Amino acid sequence: MTAMDAARRALKEVFGYDSFRPGQEEAVAAILRGRDVLAVMPTGAGKSLCYQIPALVLPGITLVVSPLISLMRDQVSALLQNGVRAAYLNSTLTPRQHALALDHARRGAYRIIYVAPERLMTDAFLSFARGADIAQVVVDEAHCVSQWGQDFRPGYLQIEPFIAGLPRRPRVSAFTATATQAVRRDIARLLKLENPYPVLTGFDRPNLFFEVRRPHDRDAELLRFLGEHRGQSGIVYCGTRKGVEQVTALLRAHGVKAAGYHAGMEDGLREQAQEDFVSDRVPVIVATNAFGMGIDKSNVSFVVHYNMPKDLESYYQEAGRAGRDGEDAVCCLLYQPGDVRLNAFLIDHTQDESQMDAQTQRVVAERARERLKQMTFYATGGGCLRTRLLTYFGEQADQPCCGHCSACLAREQERDVTREAGQIVSLVMALGGRYGRGLLTRMLCGKKDERIRERGLDKLSGFGCLKSEGEENVRLMIDELIADDVLAVTEGDYPLLRAGEHAREVLRGDVPVRMTLLQKDAAPIAKQRMARETSMDRALFSRLSALRKGIAQEQRVPPFIIFTNATLRDMAERKPRTRAAMLRVAGVGEGKMARYGDAFLREIARYEEGGSH
């Protein structure tokens, strides 16, 4: 039997899958051939199997360097459920537990060991590693090694010296979900990967529906969105701790069962919130970006960004926590112009001076501001959202319109607004760059507030010229004109609008301007997206979910550790009645068949026969 034959056998018997996903087989084959690997695979693409399967085939131990305690715990729990011997070493272990785990490791008790980067250079771990048969070292979340990435972690700089200090250099592989070309070069250089085999599966996640809403009342829009997705599990990201607390209180006041999570909370409360969400006791968690990286929860059906993140790397990584089980999921951004000012403030006031000299700080801040500009273009510009994301990460979309994002589904509302754009530019120039977009919007819509009347601005010829469009669409037009450099925004706490590079062309009507304006009711988009029929028996799926929840509570593990939603859906479609048929369900391997197969077969049989629980 060849090494790849053994790998395919492990894929089926241990993990319950008949075939590899795109990119997995290439990565596994390269590792088994002894090559270093640099893999960029989006969240949900199955990165962990790329190194877990070689770990079962190769002699010796696989070390997985991971930055997050929660990821280690969930990965090890999932491996143990599949019958794979695994352990983790991090700060949650007492000194005695840590020593005991290392002792077990020396005696060959584990095939896979997860370790925090800060543990690598400790005397105890170095002593163990230099005497162990280490087959491969895996660097997960590898973008953390680059200070040009969005999640630089100093501990990752210890990985290369650790590997260099081993008696024999093992295979080294690096995995990440989000990395531009510059960050990928940094990963290869800083980890000293030797002619790494590249695996770039593409950043597209076809099961994710991307949506941008630009609400006047963000709280009302969030409640509306959650009403559209009642009963589903999801994450709401806020830009600040205060925002988390306010939004959590808002949701609870409106009957939404929600937990809050941010780094300023007491450890016990934060851990309880995470546990309640992961275990499906609470369907919605409201969090800062401190939550989620490495949270291996597969059945997240939506991710809402209450505030716009500071860059597309962060947005795509956070949004990508939806739909990890391959099921349809929604990624919704609720954009307001104040988000840009908030992020600019955070960029200017949160640089980590302990890690960088003054020159480096300036360069990092400049790059962060450029990333913020690209994020703002995504939120405010026209055109397909998926295409904008793929283009940013250096990938060409198959076609300019994906047909599966809010911009594409609203294309029937795209119309020529050349005249309206000219009116906006004309009024901006008449105001002489002295006012911001809020006042401009009110003037265009004919709002006579005290400030406008005092300054006589209601006497200008452009006052009220777009009253019929409504404030939301006028704001959208202004945002798109900014994104296209027709208008420009000044720096500072009170940004002002002035004519941009292409203002004269639009004012003269030299170029046609087309825009997709907001629908008055966003619900039709959700209805179009959710209209697809499925052959799954929903009543059976509900019963299987209840059985899974009961088993998970008994074992004190998250439900998705037993079976993912995708596995239960396949089970509800196939309705297996024998063990052989159950093993053909995606995600049911020999280990889980032995543990849970009979219980689920009995439940399916009772359902088919018309019985009750």
C-alpha cells in the first residue's frame, strides 16, 4: 500500500469522507513526499485534514503550532471523537498536567500534539522535542508570523529557531486562510520554508452570500436581519467593547437570546459566553474581533458586522466563520460612514510601539490606512461584492457578476444617474469644501434644519434637487462617488467633502454614471437567496438534531463535535437503515460509527415507522 493509499483509507475510515476537497489531496501528497508546504485555503476548506491525515500515515509525532487555546481544545476533542490520539499544551494546563502530558508524549501516547508558540522554547518542551521523533511541524494561522499581516504575534518568531534547534529538520508546513502575496512571501522567509509546495485553492466560498446594507438606523436593521434568520446560529461583530455591551443589551431587550464577548470581560464570564455559543445553548454571540479566530464551530449560519472592520483581511476571515460545514450562510455588513472615522482613529492610536521602531510604525500605519481604503471601497462601491473580494486577494473572478451577493441580486435596480451625479458634484463645489456628507445629504433631500437656514444654504440652486430619491439612496450615491474619486474626503475628526480627481468629467456629463440603488425593503433579497428547495426531510433533521444535542450534553462537548449540520443533512436525505449505508453518509467514519451510528440508525428507523422519540 502506498502512502497516498493509506491517506485515502484514513480519510474514509477515520473521518468518514469519500474524497478530498480541492487542495487537500495536493497538500497531503506533498507532505507525504517530504516537501515543505505553504497553503492558503479559505476558512471551511478543510485545512486541518491536510496535516491530520499525514500525521496518521507518517511514523513519529506531528507538532501543530497554534495561537489559540480554543482552537486546540476543539481540534483535540474532534480528533478524540474520531479515535485519534491527540493532546494540547498551553497555559490552561497546570504544571503537573503539563509534565504528565509530556511524559505521555515521550512514551508515544499521541500522534498529534498542539502547542502554543510561546511554549516551544521552554526548557521542558525543548528537552522533549530534541529527544522525540518529530515527523512534521505544522504552523497554523501562519499569517501571524508577519508584522505586515493583520494578526502579527511575536511568539511566532520563535518557531524558526525552534525548528533549527532540532537534531533533524522535519517537514514544515504553513497554513492560513487569508494572506495577500506580500504576507505569503513573509511566511516563507520568516519560517525559512525550503522550496515550499504552494497550495492556493482560491478564496471563493460559493456557499456564502455576501451582503452590504447601509441603514439609517443600524439597530433596527440588525433586529430586522435577525428576524429573517430566527432559529439560526450566528455571530454579530462590533468594533468596540462598549458596542458589544450595547448591542447585547438591545438584542436581549427584544427577546433575542444572545451572549456578549470581549477581552475586557472577566475570564470566567468570557469563557462561559463562548461555551454557551459553541454548545448551542445561546444562538447569537455579540463580540469584538477578540472572538472567533480558531473557534471551530461549524454550524454558524450568519455573520453580521455591526461595524465595518479595518481591512478586508479581517473582514474575510471573520465573515468566513459562517458556513464552515459547507451549508448556505450569510455574511452581512451594516455600513455607516462613521465606521471609517472609528477605524482611522484606531489605526492612529493603537500601534504597538514595543514591537516596532518609529519608521516601522509609520510604514505599518500607512499600509493600514490603505487597507482601510480598500475596505471602504468594498462597503460603498458598486459592482459584485464577491469580485471585489477575489480581486483584492489577487484572484480573478470567473465572471464580473456572481449572481449570489446583494449587489448582483439588486442589479435590476441599476440605472443611469449621470444627471444626479452632476447635481451632487455641482453642490459640493458650490459649498467650497466647507461641509461634510451629512449636511450635503440633508441639503440634497431638501431638509431645512436650523444650521442650513442660518447659513442660507437652502437658497442654493441645488437645494432639494434629489428629494424624490430619499436619504438612503442619496447617501449611497455620495459614497459611490467617493469610491470612484469623483468626490474626495479630507482627513481628521470632521471630514469634509470636496471635488475629486474626476469631478469635472462628471459635472460636464462626459462619462455615464450608473449605480445600483438600495431597495426600500431588503427582505426580497433574503427571500430570493433562501428560495432554493432541498430534498432533505426537515422533520427528520430536527429529530436527529435533538438526538445530537442530547448526546453532546451527556458528553459535555459541542454538538458539532458529534456530527456537523452537513452530516445530519446528508443523513436526513439518505435515511440510512444499515451500518453500511450509514458509513456512506459524509462525515461518518469508523470511529463515529462505532460511537454513535446505532443510536442515529434507531432514530431514523423510528421516524420511518412513524414512531416518537
